[in-house]
Amino acid sequence: MKNKTRASLFNSSPARGFVLGLMSGTSCDGLTICALQPQPFQLLCFKNYRYSPALQKSLLQAKDLRAAQLSALNFELGRLYAQKARAFLTWSRLPQSRLLCIGSHGQTVYHGPADATANTLQIGEPAFLSVAFGVPVVAHFREKDLALGGQGAPLIPFFDEYIFGQGQPNILLNLGGIANLSVVGKGIKTLGFDCGPANTLMDLACVRFLGKPYDKDGRLAAQGKADEKLVQKLLKQPFFRQKPPKSLDKNDFAESYLSRHFNAFGPQRAADLLASLNLFTAAAVAEAIKRFVPARARRQIIVSGGGAYNKTLLQNIQRLSALPVVTSEAAGLNPQAKEAAAFGLMAYLALQGKSNHCARATGAKENTILGQVVL
């Protein structure tokens, strides 16, 4: 990858310190914070902090807020990030004096790379982290990629290449709110793109019909009967045949999508609904692999994100793709910590003046240094 350089913003030796990475995903259910040693890379610890139901509701509806309300939510979330990061350091017993920097992805409110004016918006004001800890904070990673003509997503393929790129070719699948995959390894030109829904539709169905945030382990889905004809019909939608680079906004698979395509399932058929949504998610992944992943890279699928704990989903993906499926735990990286770790590492590299970007995955004109720095 081509690197661009600029002066380092570190005043202390990186070898002696650690970095924090913060990630809040498309389901808006909470914040993941991890601590990592950047060189050589090592995940030290991580913790998830759930949002209150009221905050989650506000974040899910944020795209419809007026400017003043959205601005207030941006600051509310930034303060919360700083509070939780302080709590994390207390819990982990890591000394603040060794903290080098913080990478914060923020909460995506809207992602519209295909709009007439390509745009994306993440909130969670990073200045509060800077004030709380007195170290450089890197945030707003997606905007420069869009300015270079890219989709602004997915950004995780850079991390996958950085960590796994020297080994055998592999498919690395992240199952957050949206499913996205990377293809990396020796002799492979890194590839990455969004595949379709992951947890977003299943979680919405659980909230609507069961009053639960998610289907633990995919247990209810395993009890239902999937509508396979409906799944095959949905896979004919243009996005699934569109060639990469391509990315999605969580609102592409929101309440309106659930109502439009799955309205035939009522509360009495919740298990069948979840079975169908689970199969749809898995089938979209399998279809993406079949259409766009080079044959020599189809060795196994390494899964991260909250969906890595949905046993029924992993079984469906393995069956439909005809590939072995393991979680990133097998590769020494906790599935829940991966994205937070990625943005922590990307922040560290940005402050070192090194590229933290995989333009091949997003469609940007060139590799660059992503992120805006708050000192």
C-alpha cells in the first residue's frame, strides 16, 4: 500500500503505551471500548457498555431529528463516550499515563454515498475525549474516503489486511447490524464490501414481536420454518447483484423494509419470521461469496461481530456457502472487539503519518490517511 507521511504527533515512546478504540455499531445498542498495544499489535482487553433504551431509541431515530436536536445528541453522546472511557480505564487498571491516543468511530446517523451529494455522518463529539484524557483523539474516519470518490465504507478491510494479509487467503466476515466481508491473504488483492443485512432485521423483529433486543444464539430462529421462496425473491434485488465497491446504510434494512417484505408474519409466527430473516442474512452472504470472492480465497470464513454468537446464523452460512465457518476467536481476536480495535489501530497509524486505508475496498482514488485529529 502507498503511504503518505506527515510529522508524528506522539510525545512519548509508542512501545511503552497503549491505545483505546471506541466503536458504536449500526444497531445503536451500546459502545465497545478496547485497549490495544499497537506495535506489535495485541488486544489487551475490551468491554461493552449497553445504552439505555431511551438513548438507543434516540440514536435509531436520529436521522429524522432537527438540527438543534441532532447537535445536542452529538454532545450528549460525546460526554457519554468520555465517561465510559474513564470507567473502562478504572475497570482495566491501565494507567492513563501510558495512554497514547484514542480512535473513536462515532455513531453513524446516516450514510449516503450514492446520494446526489455523497455524504456520511457520525456523531459522538470527540472533543470530550480529548479534554478528559489530554491525548490526541482521531475521529471522522469516513469523510476523506468519500472526498476521494470512495463509498466511505467498509473501512475494516484495511485492518484485516494489516493483521491477516500475510497468511493464507481467507474471507473475514463481520456480522454487525450490516454484514460486510474482506478477502485478504498472500497473492490476493484485498477486496471488501457490504453484503446485506446482518443483525439489524432480526433485532428489529425481536423488539417488535417479542419485546427482546435479540434472538440469543438464534434459538427461536432454529425452531421456525423459513420461507425459502421469499428469500430467493429478495436476493434478486439489484444491490445483491451490484459489483463492489458497494456499501449500505443501516436504514436500507430498517423497519420499513421489514414491514414491506415480511408483513405476512404476525406475532403468532415470530419463530418463522426469525427463521426467514436468519436464512435471508446467511443467503446474502453466501451469494456475495459466490459472485464476488475469487475461488482461491474460498478456504474458510472467519466471523466477527455480534452475529458470531448466533449459532443458527453460522450454521446457515456454513451450509449455504459450503465453507468451514469459525469465529475470529480462533485467530486470537475476540469477535466483539474487532471493530473497536481496528479504529484504535487506525488512529495510531494516522498519528504516525502512515496510511490506514484500503482504497480498493471503498473505491477511493488512492490510499490516504483517514481521520480528523482533535488535540
